[in-house]
Amino acid sequence: MKTTGVVRRLDELGRVTLPIELRRSFQLEERDAVEIFVEGDSIILKKYISSDIFTGSREDLVEYKGKLVSKQSIKELAALAGLKVIEE
């Protein structure tokens, strides 16, 4: 893990501000979503990228009832339900 040398304090609500240099480096804009991971005694922040709710794929996504599903997952679910998929 690479250290940045930056130290920040939590505010009374448990928030921490990321320095502008880091936000620019990772193309983080105001209101962007950030995923939080825990590994051992470390907290890892990662820019959130939408993905298929079943496979984690990030290609050919379709939104259905507020969830993202890849076209491949849709095809597999249709086959599982016994439906034929006709490709255009």
C-alpha cells in the first residue's frame, strides 16, 4: 500500500475530507459514489463503478427497476426460464 503522507481528522459526524489532489488524481467529482472496503486493519475507498447485480460485469448494462443487469445475464435468465432469445 502506497502512503500519501496526508493525515486528516474525522469531524463530529465521522466524516473525512479527501484532499483536492487525490480527488483530481482519481477523477472524483462532487457527489460521486465511493465504495468502502475493509482489509485487515485498513479501510479502502474506491470510486464506485456500476456493475451487473449478478456477475459484477460492467459491459452492456441495462437498468431494470433501479438495478443494473448485463445483457448476457438477461439471456442466461431467459434460457433458465425456458424462453428463446432472438438476437437482432
